[in-house]
Amino acid sequence: MRLYNTLTRTVEEVVPVEAGHVTMYSCGPTVYRYVHLGNLRTFMLADLVRRALEFEGLRVTQIMNITDVGHMVDDSSERAVDKMLLAVEDEGLSPTAIADKYTEAVFADAAAIGIRPADAYPRATEHISEMIELTQILIERGHAYVADSGSVYFDVQSLPNYGALSGNTVDKLRTGHRDLEVDPSKRHPADFALWKTAGAGRVMKWPSPWGDGFPGWHIECSAMSMKFLGDRFDIHTGGTDLRFPHHEDEIAQSDGSVGHRVVSVWVHGGHLRLSGHKIAKSTGNVVRVEELVERGLDPLAFRWLTFQTRYRSEMDFTWEAMEAADHRVKQLRRRMAEWAPATEPTSVAAKGFDARFREAIADDLDLPAAVVVVNELASTTDMPDGERYALLASWDHVLGLDLEREAKSGWMPSDEVRALVAERDQARGAKDYATSDRIRDRLIEMGLEVMDGPDGTSVRPAD
């Protein structure tokens, strides 16, 4: 398995710290609003990485955090916005109730598009003590300091390689981070908060050696990832927008606290765009899973749609493309029902298809290439149907499209139906349309829907 490592700018083989066992941390949702398809594409990247590694026979432990404290803001700034507290004000619920509501919602949406659950979902609010301990270690190692304001900041000038992930080195950051924190007692404009002193009236705050306050956004992931996976783990995933400042600062905290590189491979996914603009909560430019369902589309088809584009690239979402993806996934399921039951794929052609699919997946998740293989398999006549079924069923461990749904629903074409379909295709090939129509009418009388496609006649139980 080879993945593009954002830190080294190269495609590298995944070599686990522990042989045969890959450890992976994925940046999860901030649970103050519903997630949209752009968020879910990022979460699905982690799901695909995990599925692909398991497809190669590796054991994978995946941790995904739940940010239920809210992104780090500067209470003294007029531009300060705590998204969690805004949701509390808007909905009249407690912070815990808000977090619970949207955590359950994101789990449901993720399941709808076939994202398998992580092994653990640590919440930021449940790991405040670990964040305080990590902050103390960074102070002791000379990487952090307590400012006059009482807040604790990471000293970016204390780490020579700060900026290696994003290219935003200290020399380029004279104006500070993108969140525009204002604190004149910081040593450098780019120094970022590990712990913030709570302002007047702040609801979410905890006691610490530096007074009541709350953690910085970045310290959360460092504390939780190392608690669950140790100070050396294999893969860290997230959206490309998290490279800076979040992941850059996470590297500074984690590596600075232990004195060595903690994460081996950093994997980032590209944005999902709608009408040429990034899908984001901040702009209201969002599409949710429930909208797919309302349009009669299978949410799993969103996976097939994303497979048309490499995960590192930006991708445009259109309803036309989504509908085409839905049609294709349902078509593949019908074909699987026609091909059942599975037989051992032992032919030369089957082995060739399998090798091509596996190589595409191993080559930095080249899903567009894998899609080509799937489509060729669906149309080939060079192997028995049972072998085609077995291959697609095997590949679906990675694809996650529930391709055996119809085949396992209890309906399979009878020998009589198979014979009629073959006879009709032969008649159509000979341009004997009278016979073709007669057989079609017979199939309809048997309660079947008859569909003509480039691969010939396909049938399924009529609705």
C-alpha cells in the first residue's frame, strides 16, 4: 500500500511501526452543526485507507476524535466566535446536549454512505487532563510559555522545522495565524494557544495550573492521538484545509513533547465543490445526506461518485453526476444478482482483473483506475458469471457499495428466466425484433422489469 505523504511530498509505502498492524488517527467533526457531503468526503478518505489496508491483509486500529469544545478563539478579540457556544445560544440547549445531538447525526450520516465506525471516538471534553499534562511537558521542554495574560502559548521559534508540512515557516508568519488571535504578550505573532484563560461569562471552562480556562483546538488532537496510539503511529488523515494551522501545530506539539517524529504518513483529501465553490458550513453552500434520500438516491452512490476523482484533488459535485452514480451502482447490483452464485475466480482472465484492481488500490488509492477495472469486468464475456460475482464481492470490501444487496435479497433469476434473456439477446443481435418483443412481453408477464443496455438484457422484479 502506497500513499502520498504530505510531509515529504512523495508517495511512500506504508510500513507499520508494528509489523502487520497499522495505527491511524483521523481528524473528526466539530459537533455544533450537521455535517455535509464535503465533510463526509474527508471522513470517507480515512474509511477507504482503512479498507484498502485491510484488503491487503493488515490489521488496522483507527481513532477519530470528536471536538466538542469548539475551535480555539481569543476571547479578547472582537472577531472571536466560539461555534459551539453560538449553537448553544441558537438552540437553547446545553453544550453537552448540542454535542450529543450532532455526534449522533454525524454517525448516522457516515453510516449512510458506508463509512465503517472507528475503533474509538474520544471526545475533547473527556481528555482535558491529558491536554493540561501535555501543555506542562511542552513548558518544561522549553517549547511553551505562560504569557502575561495567563494563557499558554507554543513558541514556534523553539522548533527549527516548524512549517515543514505546510510550507508556512516562521519567517512567513509575521502576521500570525489565520484565526488572528490578539494577545500583545505573545513572543511571536505566530505563537499559538495551548491553553486560554477563560473570559468573563464563559460557560465551557476547566481548572488548570494557570487558572480557569479551556484548551486550544490543536492540543486536543495531539493529546488524544498519543493517548490512544502512542508516541509513534503510522497514518494521520484529514482535509487539505487542516494542513495549516491545525496539523502544522499538531506536529509541533506532538514532536516537541517527545523529541521525535510521531506520525509517519500524513494523508490529506481535497475539497468538494458545488457550483465552483468549496462546500462549507460558513457559506451555507452545503448538501446533506438527507437531500440525497429526499431525491430518491442511494447515499452509497455518493461513494461511487467520489471514486471518479483522485482523493487529493478538488472535486465538483453536480446533481446530474450524482444521479448517474446512483444509476450505475443500482445497475451493478442487478448484474450481481444475475451472476449469482459466486464461483472461485480461477481463470486467467479473472486473475488478471483482480491483479489490476489490487494494483490500482495500492497505488495511492487510484480509485478512477479501479472504476475502469470494475466497468470492464461488468461488460466482459471472457469469464463465467460466477467468477465476476466473486471478484466484485471481494472488491466491495474496499468499494463499500453493498453490491450484493439484490443478490442476497432472496431473488435470483431462474434457469427459465436466464434462458429467455439469452434467447432475447440472440434475437436482438439477429435484428429479429418480433421475437425480441415477444420474449420481453413474456418476461413482463412473469413480474419482471426488462431493461436494455449496452451489455444486453437485464431483468429484476418489478416494483
